[in-house]
Amino acid sequence: MWQIWLIIAGLCIIIEIITVGFLAFWFAIGALITMVFSIFVDSIIIQFTLFLICSTILLFATKPFVTKFQKSTPNYKTNSVSIEGETGIVTSEINTTQGTGQVKIKTETWSAISSNEDIIPEGTNVIVEKIEGVKAVVKKI
């Protein structure tokens, strides 16, 4: 009977490799514990009960520990959201009423409008408050 528990453990490990959740691993450990136990006890009911108990205890006992490491990965801003809060320099006068103006942020040039509809002259340092469509909403620093 121990061979069946070894096969179950192997299948659980394969499932764990394929999926992104950290769930099947504990069933694999439970199957390995049951495999060792099955050498001494022939009853399939007792073996299956031990498998369920071990797997459940391992799952709930280690859940807080695993959750702590899963949440430690930082969230990185990407795309247009990544420039919100960044500073830039006006390369073409910003006039919100005429819809003109450009600002250079990092290495990119964006069309820009003023958040308070002021005219911002070329060469002025600005900060990006948000992105509206394809335009950066900026204000003077």
C-alpha cells in the first residue's frame, strides 16, 4: 500500500509545480507521512484518515507563515501610472485653454495641461498629478 501513497505524493508535487497556489504541497507531505505509517498499519480507513488529518494540520498551521511571504512582494507601478508624482520640465508652454503644451518626464515627452489652468512657461519645473487620457495633468513646483 505504501507505493500508492508514494504515487499520490508524486502527483501532488506535479500538481503543485503546475499550479500557482501553495496547496497541493501539503497534501504531498501528508501522503508521505501516510506512506511511512502504512508500513505498520494495513487499514485503508485509518491511513486515509491520517492523510486527511496530517494534510489539514499542515495546511492550517503553515498558512500564516506562507501568507507572510506571499504579501511581501512590492507592487510596482507600470505604464502611465508610473509617472504620477514624478517631476518634469516644460518643453513647450502649457496653455490649457488652447490645449497646447508639452513636458519632459524622465526620458519621455508628454502632452500636458495645467491642473489649475495657469499658463506655465517653457523651462518651468512641474510635478505630474495624474494622467487623463494621453495628457499629463501637471502643476508648478
